[in-house]
Amino acid sequence: MDKWGKLVEERLQAAFAAGDFSNLPGKGKPLDLDEDPLADPALWMARRVLRNSGMDLPWVEERRRIEETLAQATKQLARAWLVYAENRSEGQPSPAAAARWQVALAAFREQVSALNRRIRTYNLTVPHVRLQRCLIEAEREVARARQNNASRPR
């Protein structure tokens, strides 16, 4: 460390010892990490104005809507599977229960197909590849719904 570095370090240590940093504004409050010093100031200001008015960037809102729609669709699928599984645990499922499950399964697959189209469009709008969302695998979600509801007590 050069002489200037040592001088700065000594002064900082003396200030800490004297309590000069004890009553700084914002002490005990979380840091505002929304500010990115490397971001374009115009974009940062636009995002802040949108957020303060209860809105966000269009691609952020679209991601949120995609996630909410997927959560709702998987919840409906899980309910349909639970009804079907309960009917099945009492013996052979009725043809009506099996038909309702098949309708729910087809509706879920259609919703996933529509969501995947939205995700492809969303992935073209995000500013960085790390912000892209993977496509939804319908069969994996179906298996997850079956597995999660299979372990539920009846």
C-alpha cells in the first residue's frame, strides 16, 4: 500500500473509532439494490417511474403473467388428478371420472402449448439471455401433479 492508501486507511480507522459513521442516514435499513450503476440512466429512470406508478417493464410483467398462468393451470390439473385418483382408489374409476381426467389433461396440454408460444415471444424481448425462461414440458408437469397428489393422505 502506498503512503496515500495508508493515510486514507488511518483516517478511516480514526473516524470509525470516533463514531463518525454511527449515525448515518439509512442506518439499519435495507440497501436499495435496485440501482445499477452500470445501467443506462435513461432506462433506470424509466423503470423507476414505471415501478413507482405500480407498473414495471413490459417483459417483466409478461414473465409474471406467464408464471401466474402456469401456476393456475397446474393447480387445476392437480385438482383434476386428485378427483380422478380418489375415484380410482375406490376401485375401478368410473368412465365419467376417466373422461373428466382426459378432458382436464387435454386442456392442460393446450394451455402449456399456448404458454410456450408466449414464452418464445417473451424470450425475444428480454434484454439478456440469462433472463430467458425455459419452455414448459407438459408431461413433466403432469407427472409432477400425479406424484405430488399420490403422496397426499386421503
